[in-house]
Amino acid sequence: MVNRRKVAVLGATGMMGQKFVQLLAHHPWFEVSAVAASDKSVGKTYASSIGSRREANLPDELGGLVLTEPKPRTLDDPDLAFSALPAEVAGPVEEDFAKAGIPVFSNASSHRMDQYVPLLNPEVNPEHAVMVEEQKRKTKTDGIIVANPNCTTAILTLSLKPLNDKYGLETVVVSSMQAVSGAGYPGVASLDIMQNVIPFIRNEEEKVEHETNKILGSMSKPAGITVSASCNRVPTLHGHMEAVFAKTRSAATPNEIVKAMREFKGTPQQLKLPSAPQHPIIVREEEDRPQTRLDVDEGNGMTVTVGRVRRDPALNGVKYMALGHNLVRGGAGCSILNAELFLAKKIIK
């Protein structure tokens, strides 16, 4: 793909917005041409706005971009937009961009459960991408909105995909241990999270339960899996760990589950998309893996690492641990991979 598409990053100064810019800085298909943020940052250079919160080296040409309002008319006609806007403002802003004919790939929760918006985890439900054709008919615009899942859901559904394909899923119980970066910046107060675990993240459990069924279902009908989630904030920086308990419709041994996970490849791997990890799921044999510090960056943050696959007597199924990078597979990386999929499939130009 020779011509790099001009992209705008909306909400570029937040933690997720910075991750978008970082991942796009040297992308072979995309070039960041505009960054947008809240009123208080408008007119500042991107580098001066994020200041010491910068997590990675920023090319001079990106650091020198001047922040604008997140409105289509203020930007230099981007080919598409990535949204890292807060959920409380993302909805109408993303709709304005779509009405202006600009495809929006969103990490925000605002439109995830909309009937005609694909909630896309590219290895899991790439066939849902065509939902945008009905979306365009309903909204009478050439622009589209494509959502990626909640960070916990993205990690969970990728690990569940080979189980659902081969054996079917009846019941899933998941307990998450979620990093503080999932709360954004400044996130959780240090005196609340240090030496502590907080057993509540607002709306998180509902998102996991509803989004999992939309992703693993058909385009017109949720999957009908009984999903129960318990979500906890823990004092790690990046990486969500999940204890998963699954009852399959057809009997499967732990060894069969491991084999299915290791053999799994999705459409992004088949198409060799730039952000697609070679192995979307890696299964570790060690009794004490995955570990956040050791495994969170597997596959440049796009791989889900699974371990401790064993029989679960309570559900008469299997149980395992899954780990993924919440800002990459669970956020910006997933959204960028969605855009790559849409380009490769020629759904957008």
C-alpha cells in the first residue's frame, strides 16, 4: 500500500490518545496529519501539551502539530479519524465526523452497542465489518463509525474465540485484575490504589457481559452466552489479567483447548496486516505464567497470553488465565487493526 492515509487523532493528549499517536508514528499505511483535544489545549503544540507525560519518543513532526478542536471543519480533510475521546463527549463528535464523510474508528464506549455499529475485535468477528453498509443507509452518509471493545472484553473475547468456534460456549465467568492505566490519566488516586485492590470499576462488568455477546454473536443476534464478570483494579501499570471459567457446549479437555488456541489464526493474520501479531494467542506451559511484567508486551502488545489451562469442576468445563495489554490489544492497537482490516477489505478507500 503506497499512499499513506492522512489520519486525525481525536482526544490525542490523554493516555489512550498518546498510545494512538505512538503506534501511528511510523505506521506504513497511516500518517498523523492532525491532533485534536479539549478547548484548554487548542492552539498549543502537541509536544508542549503533553509535556512530561510523554511515554515514548515523539518524532519532531508530530510534536510540532498544533492541537485543534475535535470538529471536522477545523481539520485538514483527513482520510479517517481515530477517536480516544472520553465517553461523555465522544458520541456527538464522532457522529459529526461520520456525517462529514470521515470514517471514525473509535475506542470510546458511546456507540458500541448501537445496532448498526460493528463492535469489532478483528480476529474474532471480522465478518461484522459489513454492518457499516446498513449504517450508511440508515444515516444517509458516507461516513461510518466502527467501535472496538472495552479493554477487558477485547482480551477476553480473543481468548474465547477458538473455544466458541470449535466447541461452542454456554457459560463464561471472568474475574479481572485491571491495571491503573485503564482508568486513564490521572486515573486512580495513588493513596487509593497503592498496596490495595479496589473491587469495583464503574460500568465495567456490564460492558464485559453485553459486549462479549455482541462480538461472539451474529450481526443480527447476540450469542446467548451466560456471561458473569467481576472487575477489580490492581496496582499494576499496564496489562489486564483475567481468570476465565468456561463451560463449552461440546465437551473439551484442557489439552484440546490448548491445541485450539495455539492453532488459531484470524483474518488479520491471513491478510498479514501491519498491526496483526503473528500469534494472536500464545499459551504458556509454566505453572506461574502469564505474568504482567513478563508477558504484557507479547506481540507488540497485540497478543493475548494464556496460561494455567486446566479442568474446572464447578462448571464442568475449563479454566485459565489470560493477559493482554489494555492500551494496545484492548485499545488503540485494536482500533488501528480495525482500520487496516477495512482498507485491506476495500470497505473504505
